Amino acid sequence: MSRTLRNRAIKTTAIAAAVIGIVGVAQARDQVRIVGSSTVYPFSSYVAEEFGAISDYPTPVIESTGSGGGLRLFCNGVGEGTPDISNASRRMKPSEFERCAENGVTDITEAFVGYDGIAFAQSGANPAMDVTREQLFMALAAKVPVDGELVDNPYKKWNEIDASLPNREIAVYGPPTTSGTRDAFEELVMEAASESMSAYGGEGFTDIRADGAYIDSGENDNLIVRRLVENTNAFGIFGYSFLEENVDSLQGSSIDGVAPTPEAIGSGEYPVSRSMFFYIKNQHADDVPAMYDYADLFMSEQMVGELGYLKGIGLIPAGEKLRGEARGVVESRTALELSDLN
């Protein structure tokens, strides 16, 4: 065979291999791929294990990437290499929806799961320390008002903010900027506490200090729990379900006089409660047939109801009417619209 024919044969073989590879990518897969919120992760994992046990499909693969990180991966496009579902401890932002659309992700169903609270917790070996949102803001804001001027946060200890607080160094382990828990904390604590402060011009201030008082601890809330057991002077910010699972070693602070209890979170009385969701990429339905079966199981009364399994690990169920409406949205594969998010 001549060199020209040999080269042509090699190129033809390479092209054929590439075509076979592309066909392989397009083939259906049995395993659902899920990314997103560390707060929703324990609930999603429970459903995934149950799904793997009772169905003919393998247990879904779940990555704890944070709400923002998960939605970024989810919105990267359609097809192999992109997730089928993204968990979120906050609602999708309009900007994220628009990015999805730009990348061809144009058919999304939003699943409202229930409620969770953000706990501000410490080692159970300490005396209780209850706080207000304003005190939390003054401890963690990057800039605070002093004598009418905004300055870099000077507070090193809690009692420098209020004499009723203990003489302890301000050290708070918390989630990173990609986390829905961080987003919710900034909105429900930082913004809510500062929007009435004249020093900020009537707008909420959400910048968290970066001088070591707030310690970015990644997306693994269990790591924060372990650190609080080791460092009894510190506090942690994480989802209520992790406090529920560690009541033998941790205690949650009351915020604005309200303790983090399932009843207070579900009623909205607890000031730092939020809704939880997952988002379904409907364009993957044909290639990932297990996706809808998993979603339907997650939304079942068996999982999210008042007597559901997920309540036992910290989920705060929504009311019966809301649960029924949310289940109907998923069962009908209703497409999310940008106007729903505004």
C-alpha cells in the first residue's frame, strides 16, 4: 500500500472511531447524574439510595457542589457530560435561567421540596448564646458604621459588639460564595439587618469580612460540624438538618428570640428559614429514562410528607396543599418560565 493510501486509511479509521464515539455519547444511560446544594444533599442522597433499592436502575450519582456551582454545571448545556438534575437551597436566579437558555437548556421543571432553616450553632459544651440578626451582621460585615462612618470591621470579640455577649473571639465557619446557604444567609441576615441602617443609604449590605473572622469552609457541612466539636470557641453556619443530626454535640442559637425548631421554620417564624428545590432538565428525559422516576419518588408523600422519611432527617414539610401543587408541577413536567422567577 502506498504512503498516500495508508494515510488516507488511517484518517478514515480515525473518522469512523470519532463517529462511533459520538454515537456512544448519544446513547441512553441508566444512571441519573445530580449536582448542587450541600443542604439538599442529605435528602437527595436518601431518595437516591431508596431509588436504587426499589427500582431496576442503579443508584443516582450525586455531587455536592453548592447551589450556585450546581446550577452553573446544569446550565452548561444539554447532553452527555452535563447533569440531569440540580439541587438548590434557594430558587434559581433569573440570570441563571437566562444562561441556561443561552446554552440550549430551554425546558426545565422546578420541584419545590420543602423548607429548611439556617442554623447558627456551636458546641453543646458551651453556655447558650442567643443573638439578633443585627449582632450577627456587626460581627460578620466587611464594613460597619463607627461614629457615623463606614470602616473596616474592627470587632475581634463578641462582647465588643454587645456587652451581653461572651468574651469570645469571633470565629465563624461558614459556606463559600457558591453555596445557596451563603446566598440565603446574606439575604435573610446581612441584608435584612442592614437595609434600615442609614450608613448604608437604605440598601442592604451583604459583603462578609475576609480578615479571618469568617472562615470559608467549603461545601461540606459535615466538615463544619466536625470543626465545631474540635474548636469549642467557634460558631458555624449550616442547614438545620445538620443540627438535627448532631444534637448530641451541637446547640443552635435562637435568632431574634426564636429557636430553630421544625415548627418555627415551617411557619416562617424563625427568621432564617428558606425553601429548597431541585431542577429537572426535561431535555434529558429520552436519554435518561430513570430521571422522572427518581423525581416522582422524591416528591412522593412517602418522602416529603408529614410522615415522610425525609422529615426524620431534618426536612420541614410544606403544607398539604403546597405539597400537592408542587407534586403536580413535577408530574406534569411543567416548564419553568423566566416570569416565574421575578
